[in-house]
Amino acid sequence: MRQNHSTTPRFPRILGSLLLLAAAGVFTVGAGPLPSAAATTPLDRVVPAPASVRPAGSPYRITRATRLRVDDSAEVRRIGAYLAGILRPSTGYPLPLTGQGAGGIRLRLADGPFGAEGYRLSSGPHGVSLTAGTPAGLFHGVQTLRQLLPASIERRTVQSGPWRIAGGTIEDRPRYGYRGAMLDVSRHFFTVAQVKRYIDQMALYKINTLHLHLSDDQGWRIAVDSWPRLAAYGGSTQVGGGPGGHFTKADYQEIVRYAGSRYLEVVPEIDMPGHTNAALASYAQLNCNGTAPPLYTGTDVGFSSLCVSKEVTYTFVDDVIRELAALTPGRYLHIGGDEAHSTSHADYVKFMNRVQPIVAKYGKTVIGWHQLTGATPAPGALAQYWGVDGTSAADKAQVAKAAQNGTGLILSPADRVYLDMKYTRNTRPGTKWAGYVEVKRSYDWDPGAYLPGAPASAIKGVEAPLWSETLTKSADIEYMAFPRLAGAAELGWSPAATHDWDRYKVRLAAQGPRWTALGITYYRSPQVPWPAS
């Protein structure tokens, strides 16, 4: 079940060569000692692992004379300003943006084998060049560049440096086009500022999709003008009681705007026909008996359902989807569809057959939890698989058959990448219905070969959901997400040939000081060789 049922100098060049594997011409990361604060970070010490790395030559050093050279393009200048905003506070250097001169750090768009999100980073003693075919690719390259600098680059006060970027070339592009993280704001509400903070943390690891779980039994979190009590009343509580909250349309648009500035697409979810008690409590007519139930603050699941036989249900769904689609520039709208235990199979199929065309009518593509494959997924629809190793063969076969028939899959196996699962029995927040999920288990699987019978071509990406039954503040989000979110991001971005736990855990350990500098609360797993400091 998805939910909780209870509640120094550079390293010698020889080391760089030893870290290169010839297999398929792809670079795989080595597991050498972590560099000291004064060392140059090797090009391979990046998460997610780049597709190709060729160390060569001397590093580039950022100094007071460094310029950020940008194309005469508003998007490139904006990305240059974003990079300057990271580098200026810690270096104390002016780092002006300019379209003139040579050397420095150059950001540019150009034709090349980059795809929609790839980039090339070349570094040498005279400068750094970051090239991509799209602004998104350029932005992802900036995330790599910042990881090649000491972790103290992330601090907001002047640090000592030196600020060196290792010499050589990285050529990189993602394995999958969909690389997501989900935040549940329904069980506990999180503010716009808290969501923005999580967006920035996702962006560091090249995640490109924010899935927002906006409605559930415990709370409705988005204003709908045509059904105002959904937010005003249905959003007035949360798990365990408390004030709850909701996003105004302006709030939601600000989240969408901010995510877009980090090249993340927002996928809103309205879960239905189950997980709907907040809506049912807000409007009596959505219930088959015409009686509104009380608001709900517990954590049981599967007891609620919209009334499939009433026409007003589809008026309600049409209104909600119409208003939400108008606020959402992205391609997708998630309609949930899981744990509809109070809806008969026949009614579930009827409901999905009525609702999926409504999503299409408003220009969006359906995503649903993998139970959608028990109905008839619309053409182009994506099913999000959240099963576990012990999920029945019949359920897995149903999803695989849909994939064979053209339904794309997003993989979110709960006992691998559900970030709300406890790491161990001693983890304070979190749930354990899918088992304990330590960092190695979360990372050590291959999306392309995970689901028996599903064609590799059907796998569109990986998403790491974070359910919030036990989470009430940003520190809780961060502790459960880190380090595991970085691993999920690597599974979605990096070539399969780079996936190796023993090598990954060394690169992951190097992220710890960066998280500390960024003020991120994280779990210091004993499986990871974190720096002693």
C-alpha cells in the first residue's frame, strides 16, 4: 500500500586515468580518497555521474579578475546572473556579466549533440566554457560547475578559497527525460517558501519535475474559484489537527514560476476517486448519500470515494481540472487513482473513462498511479509505479502489459525511492510499511530492468515521492530526502554503466560538506564514508 497504515595540489594525473573505464566509452567514477578543502575537485566527483569525463591539463582558477561571459540572450544572461548569485557571496569577487573579452567563465548556446538537457563543460588554465543546446542544458551544466568548486562556495559570507575548477572536459546528457520528486502538501501543509527551498535542492541534482500532491483525505491545498469551500474548509486541517492551509492561485503560480526558473516542470495532482475526504467534507452533493462526512485528521487510507454515479461529480472534476490546467503551463496533470478501495472495479473503470478525456480537453496529458492500468489508460498517459519487491506477479504483469501497449511508466518503487520510509528502526520521522530503506538500497537498482516484462523504451523516468504524514517542517523534508534524493536523481540522469554503489558512495560522501554549507539537514548514514569534519 502507498500510505501509512498506522500512524591540496591537484590529484596526480595518473589517478584520473585510473578512474577511467573503457567500457562503452563511458566514464565511471572512482573511489579514491576525498579531496582536502584546498585540493581541486576531480571532474568525476559529481552527482549525478556525468556520461563522459576526460581529465586533461591544468585547472582554471577563479580570481577577482574573472568575468562571466554570456551570450546576448535573455535566458543565458539570466542563468549567468544565477551563477553569479552563487559565486559572489563566498568568493567576494565582483564577477561581472559581460558579452566581451576572452577567458573567464563562458556560458553559451550552440548546436551540438546535447539533446534537450545535455551540456559540455571544458576547463583549462585560461577559462571555462559551458555550452548547451538549450537553456535547460546550460542550467544543468551550472549545477555541475558548482559541484567542481569547494563546498564552501555555497556559503553566503566570504570564504578563503582557492576556487579552482579541474582541467578537462565533461560531456553529459540525461538517461531519462522525466526525473522527478514529489512533495505531499496535503497530509501536512508546506508554505510557498518551503516549497521553493525544496525546489532549489532538487535543482542541484538536475531533477526536472516537481510533482505536487495537492489533495487528499486530510486536506485540499489549492483554491478553486468555482468550488471555494474546497480550500477554505477542506484545507483547514491536516494530520493530527492543526490549521492546515492552502495555496491561493497566486501562490501556486509563484511556485510554478520559481520552478520554471530552475527548469523544473510542475505536475499538480488531484487524487481521485479515492483519497477525497477533504472534498467530500466540503460539499455534501459529492457524496452518494448527500451527507458530508467530518473533516479527517488520521492516516488510514482507502475509505473515501467520490460518487461515481452522480453527474455532479463530473461537473466538479471538470471545473477543478479546468481551473488547475489554466494555472499550469506544464504538459501533465496527475489524477491519482490509487487505493480506491471504496470504489468498485466497474465504477473505477467508469470514472477513469469519464475523467481522462476531461484532462485531454484542457490540453494536458494524464498521469496516474499504476492502478490506472486496471482501467484503460488514455493514449499518451503515464502510469506511476509504486509497488515493492513483494508486489504480486499479477499486479506487475498488469502494469507491464499496459507498458507493452504504449503506456509510459514512471518508476517510484516504494521500498526504493519513497523518501518517507524510515532509514532504520531508529529513524524518528517517517513510516515503515514498505520496510526500512537505507541509502544503499535506495540507490542499488536499475530502472531499465526493474519491472519484468516492461519494455525499456516504456520507462520514461524515475520519481522520488515524499509523503508528509510525519513531516511538519523543512528540516524533516531534508532529513528524509537527503542523501536518498541524490541517488534517485542519479538513477534518472546517469548512464546505467556508471551505477556502482562502491564508487557512488564516495561521490555521495563529498556532498555532505556542501549540504552543511547550504544548511541542509541530512542523515549521516553509516553506509557512506562521510568526511570526519
